[in-house]
Amino acid sequence: MSGREREYIAEAFDSNWIAPLGPHLDAFEAEMASYVGVAGAAAVSSGTAAIHLALRLLGVTAGDSVFCQSFTFVATANPIRYLGAEPVFIDSEPDTWNMSPAALERALADKEREGRLPKAVIVVHLYGGMSRMEELVTVCDRYGVPLIEDAAESLGSTYRGRHSGTFGRFGIYSFNGNKIITTSGGGMLVSNDAEALGTARFLATQGRDPAPYYQHSQMGYNYRMSNLLAGVGRAQLEVLEERVAARREVYLRYAGSLGDVADIAFMPELPGTRSNRWLTAMTIERENAEFLRDSLLAELAEANIEARPLWKPLHMQPLFAEASFYAHQPGRGSVCGELFRKGLCLPSGSSLTEADQQRVISVIRNVLLPAIDETLAV
């Protein structure tokens, strides 16, 4: 917490604005829109809810398809199924770990020949790293398919000075407890389409028609953020740039302290972009990478240090076993599958002390240096 959350929550209590209406909610939406540079924003109960609303606003219905990045958390794709549509998964590319423009181009060309273009494309800025937005936007525009940015992990990241979440028809952010700023639970839908955002707010409040009684002509959802949580979000937004700086410092300490360990690589940062480095993610570039990754995770856990593998790609998940997948390079496996096999996320919290980070670094060196030296000796 930043320290001002109690002040804003007290204001909400004192004014008796508790429910999903109130001055903090209005202010949080306006302040978020101003920070990222869009026309407006709608605060909702989660990033997942924001994706669901974006898809609904784009007219996604049963039988449609939506192209979705495979290398992401399941919350990116679940809303596609909420609406009865089917995901088509797109591989990552090595320089960003995010959606491959080449794979997206092939997938759109195939579907155009079939006369079944998707209703939307969902791009993710994984771990805070920016996707190749210029290329992805160009490809989507060429085929007339709207783009949604899942910027749940990348609030504060920029591409050529422009904020993540502002390139597509809609952008979404998450304020879950593990994100760079939090409202404990919550999300935000942003857009330059003010009319669409008005519809989003209508749908997010159970689709209640403007009438003196409860009348409903469309199916809606209970998705609005409370005024209390919006107060927390306002206090958090005030320190967002400090959080980005802290996360980037965490990454730089890892990179500087482990730079001499052969066969460790960190998630790239595309030139001209600023990653918020929400999580510092690394890969082990050895043939036995999966064994070394698992050994390292076990040793970290033994030292009471939490670390995790990278996201398991969605096209590899049992839930989506029947879904189509387009690889970055046909016939060469998947980039995202290989990243999952050899990568892990390290402790990266904004409040991580240098002493605690040094404990993490020491375990990594103790596990990987002997293992790599032994391999080289053989």
C-alpha cells in the first residue's frame, strides 16, 4: 500500500458512497484515462470482466472465432468461451515473447480464404514486455479485424512513448493483488470510443434500462467496481511510476548479478519500448534446461523463496485441446512451448529488499554454476 489508501477509503465512508457508484469511481476512471492517454475508462470487477465486455462490445457470439495469444494466463481466453466462441491460438516470437506478427498474418490469410475471419484479435503484453504493436496493428487493419490489448500485466509500459492498452479498439488492465498496482481485485476497460464505454458501463450494471422501475432489455453482468476499491486504486495510481522504477531496478540487479552465469537469458525488451518489468523472467539456454529449471525451483522453494515456471501456453492446456494453433515458424514447434520448457519467473515485488534479492541470486548461482560447469567439463 502507498499510505493514502486509508484516506480515500475514509472519504468514501464519510460520504456514504460505498456501492458501485460514487466520486472515487468517477475520479479513478478519469485519472486512469488521463494517465494512459485515452478518451475514457470503465472500472470493473476484474481484468477478465473487462475482456468479456470488450468481446461483447465487438459483437462476438456463439460460433464466432477470436484469435488469442497462446502464451498467457487462461483469463485471457476464458471470456471467448463465455460467449460461445472458439479461440484460435497464435504463437509468440523470440524478440518479445509476445504474439508473432508472422503467425498472425498466416492465420488471418487462411481464415480470409475460408471466409471466416475472426471477430477480434487479443494481444497480450506478457510480464510487462511490449508486443510488436506497429506490425500487429498493421496486420489487423489490413484484414479489418479489431484488436484488443490484454495489458493486465503491463500498466506503465510504453511503446515509442505510447502506453500499453491504447493501440487497439479496447485495452484492459488488471488490479488483482499481484499486479503492479492493486485494488485487491478489479480491472479497467479503456478506449477512445466513448459511446462503447457507456455501453460497457450499462452492461456492467446488469443492463438496467433508464426507467423508473427495474426494466431490462439486454442481458447484463454484475461487473462494476465499488467506490471503496476505486479509492484504493486512486492512491495506488499516484505511486505507479515509483512502482515501475522499483520493478525495473529489481530486474537490473538480477541482470547485473547474473550476467556472468553462462546460459542464463532474460526476457528481451524491444528497442523503443519501456517494460514495467512486472515480473523478471529468465530462461536457461541448455539442452537439459527443463531439468535445471525444475532443480532451481526446488532449491528456491527449499530456501522459502517462491518462483514459478513461465505460463504454460494455452494451446497445450487440456481445456483447449481441440483449438487450432499457428506457430511462429511452421514445422518448427512453438516458440512459447520452448519458453515454457526452459523458463521461470523470479521474485520481483516492488518492495523486494536488496538483501532478500541477494538470497535469490545466491541460490541461482549455487544451482546453475556447478551444473553448467559440470556440463562443460563433460
